[in-house]
Amino acid sequence: ADGLAANGFTAAQAGTLSVTPIGIDSCKLQFPSALNVRQGVQAGQVYGRVYAQTITESAGAATGVTAELGYGPPADAPSATSWQWTAAAYNVEVSGGGEEYRGRFSGPAPGTYAYGFRFRYQSGAWAYCDFDGSENGFSAAQAGTLNALSNSTPISGCNLQFVDKSASPSGDPVTAFGRVTISGQTSLAGPL
């Protein structure tokens, strides 16, 4: 006998146990909302926050949490291979038991990209983060905007302003002063 009938317990009285794996509960792209960077040049710091119950609540960087900052085409999901990811470093503890991470990347080929963070605990699933958090999924409309500029800006004009001597014997040094105009970078109102 299995003992069920003896004490009056039936299978209909049994409860259900649901087990959820430990992982990232929420994350958010913190700031800045937009970056301008030249191709191949290091961009400014970008910050993201993460919360994982019982994992990030103690002081210091949580063991087992991986943080990455990435960018990619706004039309592609951040899980697509078109996105480029780089490791982010622990920054500080934040109120409510979370942690803040920071990262940087080099400017990609010229164009407009979306950027965001992703976090995971151990080898679990990635949680992708935009400005309104991870709870409602990742949206390019809520991601950061990366404007990557060409590293070679064409000169739109230049002219000789003056020289320091009106006449000079052959071979004597002469100092010349000129002005260079780079579209979108300089103005006629002042020096470079």
C-alpha cells in the first residue's frame, strides 16, 4: 500500500511547485541618451544598471554577473549577429540592491546605430536593456543613439591670410598665416 488511502490524502489535494532559475530580474540603460564619435575613436562612458535578487544585493560586484555594452543597426534585435558587444566594468552600488556598470566602445563605420546593455548571471539567458528597462523587451526607440562620424572630414576651403614680411631675400624664413574651413567643424566667427 502507498499510504495515501490510510490518512485520507488524495492526489487532488497536492500542490504545484514552480522553480524559477536564478537570473537577472531587471536591467536598464542609464545614460547618456546619445553619443557622437568618430570612426575608430573611443566613445565616452555609457552606464547601465542591473538588479538580480540575492545576487546584486550585497556590496561590491556580484560574482557571476556578466555585463556588456553593445551597438548595432536600429532595425535589428540586439541578439542578432550584426550587434557588436564589449565587456563593461562594475562601477558602483545603487539604491535598492542594484549595481551600475560602465563601458566604452570604439566608433564604428559612419552611420547611425542603436546601443544598449545586456546582462546575464552565470551562463543564463541575456537580459537586454534600453532606457525603459528590460521588463517590456528591448526597443530601438528606447535605445541610445550612436552617431558615428567619418574620421576624414573634407576641408571645404582654405586661404592664405598674410605673411610676416612683404619682401624677403631668397632662402630667408617666412611665416605665413592661413585659415582652413571644415564644414560643420569651424566657423568664420573665430579660430579653430
